[in-house]
Amino acid sequence: MINKYLPNVGDKLELHDLSRAKGKMPISQMLDIFDDKTYLISGPIENKNLVPLYKDNILEVVYYKENKGKFFFQATILEVKSKGIYRIKIRRTTRIKKIQQRNFYRLSCNLPATKEHLLNEGNEERCINEECVTENISGGGIGVLCNYSHNVGDVVNVAINSDGIILNTKGEVVRILKSNNHDYKYTIGVKFLEIDDSKREEIIKFIFREQRKLRKKGLM
């Protein structure tokens, strides 16, 4: 019985060559399904040139199923046919897993961050700057380790420029907990208030890249 979460013939596929730590390649396509684990896909082509893939290489195959979400599996290349239509025969070697999307998945990560908070003192306004570290990040917000004693509802500006992600956005403190980190007193949850779709998508791509690294190391 064919797995209902498999892509259909004609569906677009995103490939990652795990054997060579190669990044995202041009979009591929499902051409044929022989059985539940063996498929024929189109080889990736970039600027009219074939992106070389080789027998026994391990691929991560990512795709979207309408109304169901984004999925992935790993597969081994069984055969490469470069004459005529560039085609690759693969065999799935892992179960199909669903990728947690957007606001729902919170990635644990420690990145240096700068936090700013405007504090009203009578008729004056004072800006409190603090060097912090992130605890986690998602498409909807960020966890920050800090030493300043915030209140729920405080508005802060968080900036990150590290490890392939650039972020500078306003957020609201929605959660305050005591930190288990010896260098910081608090963990605050910050909900993004002003973030455009392109920046949110950049965060999601960063999370996905880090997830892929963890999967490759067998940590996820």
C-alpha cells in the first residue's frame, strides 16, 4: 500500500545532498512511483546545467502536501540517468516525517542578541540596553536570557546578527521565568509585534537549516 503522505506524481521536490553537505538545489519533481519506497524523480538543473548527483548518495527530500503540511524523508540514490531527460531513481530509507512549521516549532539556540527597552520615568524616557543570549526562536517569537527585571507587557526591541540570521524587531514580553543559566537571572518570552513576512520567512528558513543539521547528526 502506497503511503498517503507521499508526494504525488508531478509534485515539486526540494532536494538536499547529505553525502556532500550540499545546500538546497534547484527544484526537482516526482516522475514515477514504483512502490512504497522506490521512486523516479527529475534531476536538478541549474542555468541549463545538470547538478551532478551520484549513485549511493543520500538525499533529503522535502515537499508540501496541500492541507496537510510539509514533509521530508531520506533516500539513497539507486541509479542516475543523464541521457535524454535527467532522471534519478531513489529508494526511501527513513519513515516520512512532518516538518513543524512557522509559529508552532520553537528551536533551541544560543545566539548573541542586543535588547533595548524604553523605560518611562516621570516625564523622562530612558533606554535600557542589554547584551543577551537567545534561548530559542520561532516564527512567532523568541526566548531571551537576560538580567533586567521586566514586567509582562514590556515592549522591547531585539537585534540579532549572527550565524546566518539578521533580525531587528519589536516584541512584547509575554512570559518571565527564572533562568537556569548561571550568567542570567531571567528567561523572557518575547512575542513579535512588528515583523514582515519576508523576515518571518527568513527565520523559518534558519530554523529549517538548523533542524537539517540536527537530523544529519542524528539528534532529531
